[in-house]
Amino acid sequence: MESVDDEVLALIFRAVPARDRLRCEEVCVRWRRVLTNHSEFTTRLVLPPDPLDDSLVVETTEGGWSPWREEARDDTLRVASAKAKGGLRHFDASGCADITKRAVIDVLKANPRLTSLVMDEGEVETSLYGLKLRPRHLVALAETMAERGRDGGSTPRIDISVEVTGNRELEELRQTLEEGSSFGDSLQIGGVEVCVVSLTTSLLFVVDSALTHGDSDIDEDVHRETNEKTTTDLVEVLRRIGGRGLRRLNFLERSLNDHCGVPKIFNAVGEDCRTLRELHLDSEAFTVEREHWEFLESTVDSFNDMIDAIGDTLCRLTLFRAYRDGGTSNVRAVWCKKLPKGLQKLHFEMPHHGLRHDTLDALSRCPSTRVLSFANRPRLQTRSINRQLSNSVMSKASASILADYLRTSSVTHLDLSNMLLDGDALGEILGAALPNQRDDVWDGIKVLILSGNERGG
């Protein structure tokens, strides 16, 4: 190693995890000098994904002074930040489920010249990522970063994940964005370049104004006006951030339950969110009672138009609570007729009796899919529910449908958690999941998750 110059040695250290890099400082004076003085290690702090975890990683991030994202904690973050000795300029905590806002604030305070901050939830389950910002947090962070840009340096930039709960926070976010300045693909708030890379919404609509007719306990006019205002606010927010780096949308519970507004929201996503890579939505958008099927048709049409519009970039799609069918048996098959070919990861929170040939036929049009999940949420263990579940284990016919699909698909990661698999169904699926060395097309399932199937027998 003595013949290797410092620049080459720095390149080697780039590939070494932070824990090992810290040990390398103790080897000799020269190694310590390279690791503590090289600008790449003292101005950038990037928490990269684990390169061995191919079930989650689609895009890799250039490494910096850090452990892997999956191992990052507040204490290790503070240790890594301290190595910069206050000279940190760029900090990326994307996908770190166990890092808190308090630790990020400590990093900002310890590095007064830090003007580039990335907090993207990435592919972490949205409920686990603790660095999502409320609209008021976004304003406060922009003001803090703006102070750092007044010294004549580069324009501060933040790439953030935003969460809104309720229509008041949504209105607050819209006002914040409207008060900012738009320059082509750039959005500036208080002199700071802002990129909202992820938006999570929930509890926007209390009731569905389309389905309240004749209910004496509900003021129809008030709820209709409120829902129209909420829909307008959401469409305007999507218009302002959709074409400026938005990569992930999480429409959680009560974000798409007003069937008069859902088509407008889907249209806004299709028109303005052309860089979207991930879309996660609740099945309430497709949950309509039989007497209101006229709303379902427009919802499905607008959904398919949206998928067509964003299909070139969309890689991951999730439908939560797909077991809700609103009293009809064919809604699940209708909504997914136009899945884009480039989808790599699909999650349908669907019961085993929803596994029909028409559903899997739609999936067969996605040859790039590597990660497939039908996992359901854990069920409450009550006596009445257990009696129902004892008669609802996955049939061999449903297992055969899934097995036939797996034998010809490219899926390498399959999650069937809480699907009530019995011994026969499990055997059928395992027979298809085991690699077939004689098949040059399919190499078999690498990861198979079957947790929560104990009640299947």
C-alpha cells in the first residue's frame, strides 16, 4: 500500500463501510491523514443503501462518511458528522428509518456551512420514516437554510419528504408553495431551492359528498364545499411539485374517498407528476356500493389514464386494503387493466380469494416485476374472527393459480404474509418457488416470506 498515492487510497476508502473506515484511522499516520483531510470525507455525509439488499435497492447512492442506511442510528450519525469537524456541506439521510429529526438538527447546528440537505424516505415503508416534514416544519427549515445562503455562497437546497394530515395542513402547504417562487423546474421558498421528493396525505376527506344524499345528520352543502376546496388544494399542490422532482406519492386512508374529486386528483397526477417512481394508494378510491357504480366508472377511467401517463417512470405500485370490494366481486380486476411494463415492485394487500386469473393476467403484462407482495396486515386474534378464519384458508385452486404465474414470471421476492396458507397450498407454492435449473428463463424465488400463516394449518 505504500506505493499507492493518496488519491487512489481515498478511492479505496470510499468503498469501505464507515465502521471499518474508523478502524482504518488507527492503522498509521498516513491513513488517518487521508481519512480526516480528504475533502470528499469531510464535506459530504451520505448514508448509502446496503448493496447486498437487492429486495429494496433500485438506485444506489454514492457513499460518504456513514454506516449503511439500515444500520444508521442517531448516535452513529453524530459520530459520522463529528468527523467533518464542522465543515460538512452536504448531508443525505434518505431511507434512514431510525434517524430522528433531533439528530438532523444536531448535525445542522454542528455544521454551520451545511447548505445541501436530503431527507427522502426512499423505499422505506412510509409509516417508519421519521424525517417527513409537516408544512410548518418545511417553512422553519427553509428559513434556517436561507440564513446560511446569505454569506454569498451557493443557493441552499433541500430535498424533502412532506406529510399532511387533514385538509387544514393541506391548505397550509398550498399557501406555502404559492408564496414561493417558481423558475422552470426549480421551486424556491425564502431563497432556498426546495424539491419535494415525496408527499404523503391522509384524513383529507371526512365523508364522501357523493354518497351523503338524504342523510339528515349531514349538511350536504357544507361537506360538498369543503371537499371541493380540499380537492382543489390537492390538485394545486400536485401541479406545483409534480414536475419538480416528485418521485413518490402516498395516498393513505381518507385521501381518495370522495368519489367526486378522485378523477380530478388522478388527472392531476397524470398531467403534472411525470417523474413519479412510486405510487401507493388506498383501495377506497375503488370501493363503491352497487347503487353508486356511476362513480366507479369515471374513477377507473381516470386511474387507467393516469397510469398510462406516468407508466414510463413508475417502478413501484401499492394498493392498500385491496380486500375491500364495496359489495362487488369484480372491482379488483377492473382497476389494474393497464399496469405499465416497467413496474418492478407490486404490492396488493389482497386476500387469497382475490387471487384470480384475471388479476394475475394483468400482472403478466409486467415482465420487469421482481418484487411481488400479496401480504395482508396481521389480524386481530378474537374468538369470532378465528372461527371465520378456520373456514377460509387458501384453497388449492387459488394456490395453483399463483403457482402457474410464478413458474413463468421473473419474480425473485415474494411476500405472502398473513394469507392463511394451509399445508396443501404451501406445498403447491413451494413447488413453483424452488429454482428450476433446467429453465433458462426463470431462476426461482430468492426470498419467500410466509409469516403469519400459522392459522392456515
